[in-house]
Amino acid sequence: MEQTVENYLRYLKIDMELPSQNYLQRLIQHHLSRIPYETFSKFHYFYEGTGFVPSLAVFVENLMEKGWGGTCYTLNINFSRLLSELGFSCSLVRVNPGHLAIMVTLENRRFYVDVGYGSPIMKPIDLEAKRRHILHGFGEEIIFTQTTADRFEIDRRSNGKSFVKKEIEWVPLTEADIKDDIIHSYMDEDQNTTMRRITAVRFNGQECYFLRDHSIKVMTYRNIREIQMRDINKWKKTVQEVYQIEENSLSESIQFLKERGVVLFKNG
């Protein structure tokens, strides 16, 4: 486990320190810039059918060898495992519908942490400090609003318009408590859109790269441009360059979707 933690931190390009709010914030920032939100690995774990969320050791091994990150369950569960190994007090929290985040208790304060939303939540949020928190980044506005004693709305907006809202259940949970949630997230059905499209998000300095099937939006703090990739070879080359994902994962994902009637490329 000690070697796994060392490898994880080395990949994040950050040293081991004692738990503190400042260290937690830097861990989050490094995580979002180094490890992508992506569905390539999700399709692979589905094929394997061995519990869906990899162990910390397997997560770090795939991170180093294949460039994989994951979706919210894989990313936030394994980040919480890392934080626990570093001495932070962590729990998981359910975010409805279909999401998971982390509660970190530090100096008698409870912080919301989320490296698995493909969103620029670049710091721990002390939700209980005030009723409303607003974050900005890459053309996105993220608003946290307390609705009841243990419920918070998280509203993501672009150009002033809401494009997704979820509700945080601010109640500490264990991995065992969310087993059914994980299974549901892997439902192999058309209604589960995560299992019917390719998505990847990576933050790189002043840019955010958002992949949805065969287009990438490149977002800065000032503008958005879009790259369309209808040719499979151009797509593979570009995705590998941007996300550092090994090629077999890309081919496997295209085949996964094709088997379910989602054809992204005529020549693929």
C-alpha cells in the first residue's frame, strides 16, 4: 500500500505532507489537471465484470500504464482512499441523481470534495459555512445552495443557463453503503446515457478539454472552440495527444458502443 500511495502522489507530481486544508486544495488541483474524467475505463471495467470500481492498487497501475482516470465512482472512491492513507478523515456522500462525492472532515469542519464530476471544483467547499457558494471556471458557474439541514443543490451553469442540477445528501457513507449505486451506474441500457457515449474531460493549465463522442470543446476563461473529428484515425491521434489514453482503450470503447447500436465512425 505504501508503494501504491507513493506512485499515486508521484503521478500527481506532489509530495506527501501532513493533512491540512491547503494540502487538500493542492491535491485536488493536481488531480484535476493530471487525471481525466473518462468513460474508456468504465467500458473496460464493465467487460471485466469484477466489481466495477478497481482497488487503489489497480487504479494506480492503470493510471500509470494506460492513462486511465474514470467516472465519479472510480475517481472519487480512489481519491478518498488516497486521502485516508494520507491521514485525512473521509466519508463518501451521495449526489442525486447518479453521482458520488467526498466529505472530508478537517479541524471540525466538513468539506465537500469532488474530483469526479468533470467540473472545475478546484478547492474543498465548506458547505455549512454559508448558505450559498459560487465557483467560476472555464465558462462554467457552479452554485452550491443549502436547501435543508443536510441537503444542498449543486447547479452547473453556462452562459447564465443551468445545464445540470443535482442534490447533495450531506450524510457520511461508506463504500458498502453505495454498492447499489455503483451497480446502477453500470446498467447496460439505452436510458443510461453514460454507457452509450464517450466522454472525457481534462483540465490543462488555462484550458479545459471536453470530449463528447467525435468532438472536443476547448474551453478557456475567455472563449470556446470546437474540434470535429469524423475520421477515426484523426480521432484516435487527437484523443491520445489530449488525454494520454492508450490506443487499445479507444478501440475497445468504439467497439463497445458499436455492439450497442451506437456507430461513431463509418470507417471504424
